[in-house]
Amino acid sequence: MRPFLLALLAKEPAHGYELKQALEQIFGSAYPSPNIGQIYVTLGRLEKDGLVRAVDVEQPNRPNKKVYHLTAAGREALDAWADEPTEGPRVRDEFFMKLVLAPMTGISDRMTLINRQRRHYLALMRDLNELAGRTDPADRVALLLIEGAMLHLQADLDWLDRCQEDLS
Amino acid sequence: MRPFLLALLAKEPAHGYELKQALEQIFGSAYPSPNIGQIYVTLGRLEKDGLVRAVDVEQPNRPNKKVYHLTAAGREALDAWADEPTEGPRVRDEFFMKLVLAPMTGISDRMTLINRQRRHYLALMRDLNELAGRTDPADRVALLLIEGAMLHLQADLDWLDRCQEDLS
DNA sequence: AGCGCTGTGCATAACATGAATGCAGCTACC
DNA sequence: GGTAGCTGCATTCATGTTATGCACAGCGCT
């Protein structure tokens, strides 16, 4: 969350409400835009850490707004973020927890869990396909996000098969 | 985190320290075991919500311990968790954020980011292979976790190729 | 004397959601 | 023409979850 705001502010100074709109516009419908409240909280923290600074702007016939701009330290933090590679996928997986823990307590057996989960993944896959279908083909960013989600989902489905083989 | 503790307590009552050890033992080295402090915080909340209840147990030559056991409400919550399917992979992806936001600010270009990220993923893949190699073959749970991580990683690598095609 | 294990608790912070607040402009309706 | 209610702009606050790290305390071992 923090780096996203820094990146947007690097392009041009903005206030909270504007940032929310920018995020919604850049990442289309495929992306659940973060809560507006969280944006303000994060901006406050960034200011506390000296990465951004706020200027109050009075507006006629509008509530005042606080326009944030990047400081030198903020610019540095942003560069550092861009430089370091992003961490890979977590090994932690909630469904797998369920798969291991549930039978220990006699809740339900593994086959039931796996089959239900597979149906769920397949339904999600259908949703993604449908979402891709009604997305503006010019919006390459949204389409790539959807494609990424589908690749991950397929990996999960393959993994489900492996679990079924190994744990049966 | 909450459901994991509930599941373990469904098998048998236990105190915080024991739960930490159980988690470490069940999910082998492949799984970053959660912080012990967090376990106590979560147990406190579960108790506040009436899902578990604690009994103080005095021990000779040992600090006292609080043994938690499941309540009827806790059992219900656990069953509900087992019944609902687990959510799929998030569309939210940090690297993708970087890929979209970075060029807007003149930080660095996309090819550099993608190539660096690919090197990083490949290194992670090597690490996972190495980890799989030194994992006890009898520990099927750990091996499956590692395999799942590798499948996800491969999906990320494929996705990187797609991004490179589309955004160049 | 110091290290490591057992066992718990608290401080801090990030992250997320939801609701509340205030003001302005527009529309609908009697 | 007045007013009631909705929408858009802009921010703040209360609450809850997750995660890390440090502090504390007693005991056994070397």
C-alpha cells in the first residue's frame, strides 16, 4: 500500500480522494480498490515518517483538501522499492491447512474437502473467464491481471490433483 | 490463524507453547511457523469471543500454564470453517503493481524490472528444489507444500513471459 | 555465571473495514 | 417557491486482525 501511494505521488502531487480515483482508474474492474479510509491512514503514516508532506488547499464551494507531495526521502524510498525484487508466492496456503488439520479432528474427510475445493476453483475460473469477456480489450492492464489470476488458479487445480494422489 | 488453533484444540486441550510446537511439528521446515506472541494474542481473542475457555494449571518446578479447551461455540465455528470453501488466489499482485506504477514515474523501465524479477523467481525455484532435496521423504506434508509453492512459482514465471509480450 | 528451555504478556505497527461528519449542488414534488 | 433527499467531494475515527519483537520469570545444565 505505501509504495503505491508513493509511486502515484511521484507522478504528481495529489490528495487522498484523488489517489483513490487514480487507483481505481489504473487497475480496472479486475482489481479490488483499497478502502478509502486506509489511504488516509497510510498518508498520515507516510507524513509521520517524512516521506511525504502535506499542504492545505482551500477551495471555493468545496471542502478543503490536503495535497501531498513527495519529499527527497520519499523519492529515495520509492527508488529502493523499485530496485528490490518482489518476494515470491507464500508457501502458506489456507486450504492446505484445512486439508491437514481437518481430518485430525474428525471434521470431514480429505476427499470431500478436495472435491468441494475443486468445484469452487472451477467456479472461480468460470467467473474469471466471464470477467475477461466483458472487459474492454483495450485495457491491457486489467486483462493481464485476470490472466495472472487464471494462471495461479490453474496451478492450484494442478496442486489439488497432486494432493489427491498423495494423501488418499 | 484462528481456525488453526481451533482445529488443534479440537484434537485435545493445550496451552500456547504446546500449540506452537504442534504447528512446527505438523508443518515441517517448509512452513514458516507463526510468531509465538501472536498465538497468545489470538488465544485471548478466541476466549473473549467465547470459542475457547482457559483453565489455570499449576506445575511443580515449572511456570504455570493456561490450558485452553474448545467450547460448543468453538466447535461450531470450526465446523463452519471446514464447510466453506477456501478463497482462491488474490488478483492483487505486488510485482504487477510495480510493473504498472514504476514506468509512470520514470523510476525504471519494464524490461529491467521483468528481467530482474525473473532472475529472482529462478533463484527461489532453485532454493525450493534444494529444500525438497534435503527434506525427509517420509514427510509428505512438507513435500506437498513445497510442490505447491513450485507450481505457483512456475505460474508466476509464465505470467512474466506474458507480461513481457504484452507490455513491450 | 551464563545459556537455553519453558511459558506468558505487552507495546507497537501495518492493514482493513465501516461508519460518521460536513458541505455543496441537483432533482423531484407538493 | 420551499424543502426533502440523493449524490459527489473530502476527511476522520473507531474497531478488529495480523505480525514482530521485546520483556519478564523460573528452572536446569555446564
